[in-house]
Amino acid sequence: MRVAGTGYTGEDGIEIAAPNEVAEELLRALVGAGITPAGLGARDTLRLEAALPLYGHELTLNSTTLEAKLGWVLGWQKPTFRGRAAVERERERGPRRHLTGVLAEGRQPLRDGALVRVEGRDVGVLSSGNFSPVLERGIGLGLLDENLEVGSPLELELRGRDVKASVAALPFVRKVK
């Protein structure tokens, strides 16, 4: 069995990977001890509500650390690191795309791959999307070509339908301590 507190969701808690043979017994013991389990769907929703970038979505071979608003993870205090010159050039000119929060007007779950438009112009694609149980609305993240202000109106093309949305402040949900 593996137990890890990775912080993947932005919440306190741990992830447990157990063999199938003991998983049911383990789950019963945890619930019996008053622990509330959450599955993979909750994990992804929590990650998205916290606006944490995910490799394969916001972080890809075609995106940069600065586009994903992760410049803080770079070792700027180090005299050198692989790719430093390229990242410094990007930092000086500004990223080409900007990680942007998107909030649907309604309950429609947003999905990765949805085309994002501003006044009819294509400005990017959602990299992640889901329904937020906390906000009771669809939410998404996208790397957009324009650095838009919070509240700016957006149109999404989602599975052949037009969905009205706006730019949201990130994170979507702030953790209360």
C-alpha cells in the first residue's frame, strides 16, 4: 500500500493506493473511524477549484512554466539552470498565453478542448473543465492568447453549443483555514 500527502488537490488529506484484495476492508475501516473518503472525481474537481495546473492539461510540451503562472517554482536564485536563458527572455517580453479562469453563467460543466472566444475572435482553448459543486457552476482553465480582466465576457463552443461565460479570479475557491 502507498500513502502520500501530495497536495495535489490543494486540500489537507492524503492519497491511498491499496491492492484490490484489501481495498474494501480498508475503506470500511476508514469510514468506521469517521474519515470521509473522496474518489478520483472529487480529486479533479478540488484541483480545478484550487486552480492547480495539471501536467497534460495546463502543463504540456507546448506550454511554458510562465504561461501556467508557475514562475514561482523556478530557482531564480540559482546562477544557472537548464533553460534559464529562454525563460528569462519570456519573462522580459511576457508570456504569449495566460492561464485564465473561466466561469460559466450556468450549471453546464465546462470541458477541456472547448474553444474560447471574445467578441467572435478565437483566443484559446480550455485546458481543463468541470462542474464546481461549491460554486454550482461550470468552471475551467485555459491558456488564452489575451490577458483578460476578471469579469470580461467570453463565449465558449462546447460540444456544438454556445455557452456564455466570463473570466474568473483564481483560485475559483479559496481554502478556509
